[in-house]
Amino acid sequence: MTKLAQLSGIRVRAQNPNHHLWINNGTWFLHYTLYPTAFTRQRIRRSLGTKDINAARSRRDRFFAQLLARPGRKQIAA
């Protein structure tokens, strides 16, 4: 299991290297959904500030790595 797959609620399809990436007018964005309560959701789109797909993937991976390192985050059983 990859570290990213260990994040609770993060769904990743291994065959899609561009998971959570979205392009708008040539600029790559990170797109994900938060669920602050059981009844609400919040869609987040953050600019990755690049037009290069490899840089976008790297920045996305760094963002998720920071989530993994946060203290007190919930882990799911492997």
C-alpha cells in the first residue's frame, strides 16, 4: 500500500497518474473534497502554479505527504 493510499478518505486509482489534478487554461490545480461533517462537503481547488505536468505531480505529492505527516491525523487499518 502506498503512503498516499494510507490517508483516510483519499481515493487513488493506480492507473491514473494525474489523480487529483485538474487543468484550467493551461495551469494545473490540485482538486480534492473535504467532509467537515457527515452532512456537508467542501470542494477545494488550489493552483499548483505550473503548466508542467511533472511539476504539478511533484507538488501534489508533496501536499499529500504533508497531510500524512500531520500529527493527530486518523489512520486506516492496512
